[in-house]
Amino acid sequence: MVSDDITRRTALRLGGATLVAAGLGTATASARPGASPNAVFDLDFSTAADVAGNGPNTAGWVLDRYNPSLGYDPVAFTRASFDGDDRLCIDISEDGPTSGFYGYQGKKYQDAGGSYWNTGTGSRFSYRFYIDPAWEGDGVGQQTGVWPVLGNEGGSISAYPILEYQDSDANEDGEAGFRVYVYEADENGDFAGARWESIGLPRKLGIDPEEGGWVDVEAQLQQTSDGAAMKWRVDGKLVADERNYNVFAPSTQFLEFIFNSPNFGVDQQYYYDDVTLTEPGRAGKGQ
């Protein structure tokens, strides 16, 4: 479902119908005290502002892949007390489509006025999410992840390097684990395809889906000779390095971040926390 949709969407954008990034907003998100001095934003969901919609002068969330004409409620992003702290709760509605483009429900986090973040190579995006041990054996698919949107030097969208977690019911091979979405080019540098690459649950992670718990994820925009590629880490351990692939349309910056989860026909909640974007040299520039 997702592979075909993403490929078509990206090919359209890169084949002439490119989206040029908007300019920086008049006011950006500010990192809270105690955050990294290089933080562009740092959301711990202790205040209502961390789940608020995007405004002309404030960073915030914007619906992604929602079609109101189909008559279902949009995904809800709310603050919730869970496992001893305030978290982001993503509430997937069972009433929406369960396949195709709108089978995914989510929101994207943008700078003020719906503009891009435009953070360059070396930037790191990190978050935590909760693997519920009840997912294993419940007979229902659970799948959730983040889609960093990358841009090229001109500010046009170049790639959606996704990392998702699937429980054993959602994964076709019946095993819980991670997967990443990678882009490939031919010998001429032209788009050759995009596909899912299975990561699973490498032994070094020590993650038992039947025990569950919080997992830390980091996406690093690593500089290459002709742009940048993603390096994904889970609990501090490298699980995917896109420099192993011939990445199509070299990317140079993070534009925005989409939190998406597919609808399996039942109401479902996912919990996230500590959503942070850092950029080298940010400290001292003002927020």
C-alpha cells in the first residue's frame, strides 16, 4: 500500500511538480530550558502548546492525508498522562479508510505559518515511542512511525526516508520489528525505485516485543560527497545507513516531520514523547 503511494508522490514532486519550501516563519518554536543548546524545537508535551495546531506565528501540527469528504473523524493528537508522565497520544479512528493513500492517518510538525524547518546536514531528529506488550497476541495490527521529509539544495522535497515499527500482526512475515523506506538511483543518477528494507529486531537492541517499553529513535542527516543520507539509530545503536544505497535526489536538509500510522479498522492509540530537532551551531543564534 505505502510503497506505491510514496513512489508516485515523490516522482510527481521531482518530475516537474516540485514543492518549493516556504521561507522561514516570523517566529519559530523555542527550545525549553534544559534542552540541548542546539535545539531547534524540543517537545516534552508538558504543555498544551506542544500539541497545538500550526499558526501564523507559532510552530505546530497540521493534518496529513485527511479527506473530510469521506465523512470520518480526523486523527487526534492530544496530551495524555501515561506511564507516569505527560505524553503525545495519537488516536487513530477506525472509521477512516483502511487502504490506499488515506489509509494512513497522521499530522506533520511545521514551523510557524506552515513553513519548513530547513535544518542542514548534521542535524538530528529524535523521539521516543512506546511498544505496548499487549500488541503481541491481540490479533490486531499495530504499526506506527515517523516520516522525516527531506529537501534538496533548492528547498524542494527530495525524499521521505521512513522508519516504522510493526507488530507481528501487521508484518507480513509475522515477526515484530522495524523497517525503513529507501530510495535508489541507476548509474545515471535517475530514479530507479523505492522500497521497504526490513530491519527487524536485531539482537543488539535487546527489544522483546512481548515485554514492550519505551524505545528511543534518532534520525541523523549525514553529509555525503553529493548531498546527505539518513542514519537511523534505535536505543543508540545504528540500525540503518542510507549510504549503503544509491540515494535518489541527494538531500541536504530536514523540511518537516510526519507522524503517520495506518488504520487497521479498529480504534488505536500510540504514545510518543521527547520529540526534538537539533542543528549544529544553533546555540547562540537565538530561537
